[in-house]
Amino acid sequence: MPHHGVPHGTRGLHLNAIPPKPIEIARTLDREGQAEEALGAYRKALDLSPDDAVGWADYGGLLNELSHPEEALEACDKSLELSPGLPAATVNQAYALMKLGRPKEADWGPR
């Protein structure tokens, strides 16, 4: 059977496929319930793209879920520095503040 220009051993590979962005790998791991792996992936992704406000908000949300409110608050603060009023960061920040016993500081966004 002819190869039709496909080198032997590469059938099924997408040679022109763009690899997923690191932040997408983190989100996929998070969605699949692989929290510890997702944490590491978020850290790597945010090291590469420190200006990703949504990435910081997502990271903060995962940290909240894993009961790390101090770190979650830091991540959400970073997100809100980059994108003031970002809804996901605002809500995740409020949850972190609630877990830290500081509910009066929580801003739940527009009412």
C-alpha cells in the first residue's frame, strides 16, 4: 500500500497540530479532577504567562477548593491587579476571604 507522502511510523500523528497552551493543560487537569497535577500545571503556566488574569483567577479557585485560602487570595489579588472587576477573581477572592474569617472584606461583585 502506498504511503501517499506520509513517512513510515507517522500515521495518525498530526504533524501540523498546535500543542495545547500550558494554561489549557492546567484547566483540563482541573476539570478531570486531578487537582494536585493541576496545581503544578497552573504554576508552570503562570510562570510562562504571568499577565494571564483569567489564569490567576482559575488558579485561585482551585486553591480555594483545596483549602488554601491564603494562596487563593494572593492569586485572586494578582488577577484583579491585571483585570480589575474580573467576575471569577472577585468571587474566588470573596470565598477566600470568607474562609479566612474576613467576610466584611469580601466584594461579591455587582448586586
